[in-house]
Amino acid sequence: MDRKLIIVLGPTAVGKTDYSIELALRYGSPVISCDSRQIYKEMSIGTAVPSAAQLSAVRHYFIHTKSVTEYYTAGIYETDALELIHRLFDKGHETLVMTGGSMFYIDAVCNGLGHVPTADLTIRKSLMERLEKEGLEPFKADLARLDPDAYSTMDLSNVNRVFRAVEICLTTGQPYSSFKERKEQPVRDFEIQKIGLTRPRDILYDRINKRVVRMMDDGLVEEVRSLAGFRHLTALQTVGYKEVFDYLDGNVSLDETIGLIQKNTRHYAKRQLTWWRRDASIRWLEI
């Protein structure tokens, strides 16, 4: 195939933004963001959105294009991203650069999300209110009862995935895992090349720790405070935001909050690497 999509992936804080910009400049491509949180215009500091200089170096797509109040999923992203990719190819691009750390979004572009149905907004609203009041534990119990197969294989610390699975079970009356099993491999009319960036663990963890301190210095607490009215929304169930909400509630000190964000971000990076290590098509590059 003449048309190629290069996907730069890897754990948070590894350096995907700088690398993807260099790659985009080399190929005369824009950067297509594949980040499920940088897409929200109200979230900047805690999502490590590219700097003004980085955004001006090359055209970026899917950065600050949605509001946290808008319903948006990996399935919708699949449709939006593929439409953009084909439009850019039709304009004459032969190689396009995509980058991000959102496993579901990348999987949607590469493999499709199959027949998983869309949400019933009434059920979603009810579940989100319940999540805000009761937390994640009751959802885990519901998932174990409604879909034992999904419960046994899913990362139960991933709020979005557990929430979505329970939502699908209640919306359709069928196990979430049954829809995943019916997924058919889509045909993509372009080549996909994945480049995975890594660093030695101690260096990666040090970068994560320093990034969190920098976020706090840049005003993360105030950013989260400004989003207090939306804390029940799925977009805000995110590392960096959840911990600061807990701080604003008076449950932990600021130093404890910083430590928790650092620890939870390191755990997230580990989950990202575990997820992608199963993909033999990724060419890993230590930087």
C-alpha cells in the first residue's frame, strides 16, 4: 500500500509528543492525537496537552475539540479519526503520524470496536450519578454478577472500562463480553506501522514524578477546582483529577496528593506497557 499511518505509542511521559512532531515534520504530516483526555478543551494541565510551541510546530488534530459535557467514546473516535485519515490521504498525504497513549482509541483505529452498542443516555446518567455517590466497588460487584467472563479478564481498576461494561449489560440485557466476541476484523485500506517508545524504568518513573510536580506548579489544583461541577462525568474519572478532588474535599494533604498522583501515574504507565507488550506488530524503540 502507498498510504501509511504511523502510530507513535508508549507509556505516559515517555516523550511521545516531541518524537511525533519530529516524525511529522520529516513526512510533512500533521499530528493526529489519539489521547482520550487531551481532546477535552477544559483539561490542559492534568492531561499534559502539548505546549503552544509544540502545537505551532505542526498542525494537530483532536486537541481541545470537545467539551467534557459532550458524550464521546472510543467508538465515536474511530469514526472521526478514520474520516480525517481518509480526507488527509485524499489531499495528497502519503504518510500520516498519529500519537497517543489511549489503548482503547488506538485499538479502535487499528482493529475497530465491532458491534458494541451505543449508550442509552438515560441509563448512563443514572449510572454516573450512582458512580459519584457510591464509587466503583458496587460496579465491580454488578459486573461479576452480570458478566463473569468480563469480570475475570478486565482491569478492574479502570473506571471507564468497568463502567462501560456494566452500562452495556444493563442497556442490552446481554453480557458485555458477548459483543466483544462478535467483533470482526475491519479492512483498512492503508498500512499501519506502530512505533512503541520506551525508556529504562527508573528514568521513566523519574520523568513521571517530575511531570506531576510541574503540573502542580502550573496550577493543576485550580484547574481541577474549576471543574468541580463536572466531577461526576466520565472524562474527570482520570488520574490527576480524582486525587485533587479528594484533596479539595479535605481528605488528604497536598503532599499526599502529589505522591498519590505520582504513584497512580506510574501504575497507569505499567498497565499501558502490559497492554502493548502483547502486540507483536509494535516496533519498540528505547529513547
